Amino acid sequence: MNFKNLTALICGALILGSSTCFAAVDAGKIVLGAIAPGMSETALINAFGQPQSKKGDDWNYPTFKVEVENGIVTEVSTRSETIITPDGVRVGLAAESLNSTFGTADKIDHESDGVEYEYYSTDGTKKIEFKVVNGIIAKITCKLRD
């Protein structure tokens, strides 16, 4: 392969790679209300008190649920319209708000009861998931990445 062909091949690969855009969500924005994956159990209790119920690692509060492992919140989810993300996304909004707020989802799963959109943090440590049913956000979950 001559130099011109190699240069053209490399340039083409760079252009193709740069045309694939995925979400770029700052890890600090993967938050529901004031609850963030990675916060301590102590900080959670100081801010919201004791949960209504606990079953193992799963804690239930009136408008959200958390999973706490080894003293750290690993996941928070809500079906409540009263808890919003730092960018103003909440349950009850149209799914179109996701693209305008976060960009193209990193992963989309079509399930029998709706569609799940996943967005990963730029540092790879967290993700935010939106369950969409009939075009409306029905559930939001923030969690530490697996």
C-alpha cells in the first residue's frame, strides 16, 4: 500500500469515528433531586431521614428508592414527577426531551413494557436510565456503572 492510500485510509477511519456521537453526561449531573449514586449512607440519612422500609439493600422513601451497599448509595430511582435531574428532566415529560437534553443515548433497549434509554457519564463511573412508556418518561434511575 502506498503512502497516499494509507493516508486516505487513516483519514477515512478518523472521519467515520468522529461521526458517531454518543452522550457525554458529566458524572456530577447523574443525580435525582439531591440523591447521587456514590453518596454515603450517612449523607442520605442526614438529608432524608430513615426510609419508610428496608428490605436488605433496598430502601424505600415516599418518592424514591435507593440501593445501599456497604454504606454507599449504588442506585436511586423514582417514578415521581416531583424529583428532577439537574437538567430539569423528570417523570412525565415526553421522551423527546432526552435527545435535546442528553444527546443520543449510549444504549437503547426495547422491552415488552417500554423502551429504556441509557446514558453513561463521561468518566465511565455512572449511568442514568430512563424508562419510557408510550412516549412518556415513566421512571428514572441513576446508578454506579456495573
